[in-house]
Amino acid sequence: MYCVKNYMEHVIDLKIDAIIKSIDMCNCEKCRLDVKAIALNNLPPRYVVTNKGILYSKLNELELQFEVDVQKEIVKAAMIVKENPRHEESEG
């Protein structure tokens, strides 16, 4: 079965852990999802058609500017969440 996916979500998932670790911020699920949501809202979507959940297109992942743009938005989002965490104190 075919479905449409935003490939940018996959790219962010691959990079988010290293960036969160590098800026020493909370790594709870809520903070990670906040970072992902903010970054996705600031990056153009890259929709692809997949078959049974498999991504067929790597799109521009290997292009340097694409990499820089994605990392920049994840870092910006992580800094926002680090400075304004929205999780409960007991969760962080």
C-alpha cells in the first residue's frame, strides 16, 4: 500500500539526538517532540510517496546546503525548548 510521508520528519529523526546531546538539554519525550515540531514548522516539507513505509527518495539529503539548513533549524528549535521547557518539573 502506498502512502505519503514528509521525508523531513525522517531526516530530523536521524539528527535530533546528537544535537540535543551536544547542547546538554533535557532529552524527555516532550522536549524532543517540541524540538521536532518547531524545526518542522521552520523547514519546507518534502513529501514523498512510499510503499509499505519504505522511503524511496533520499531527495537532497546529500547536498551540503540541505544539511546545513536542517541542522540550523534543529539547533534553533533545541535552544528555544532548552530555554523554555514545557514539560512538568517531575518529568525533566
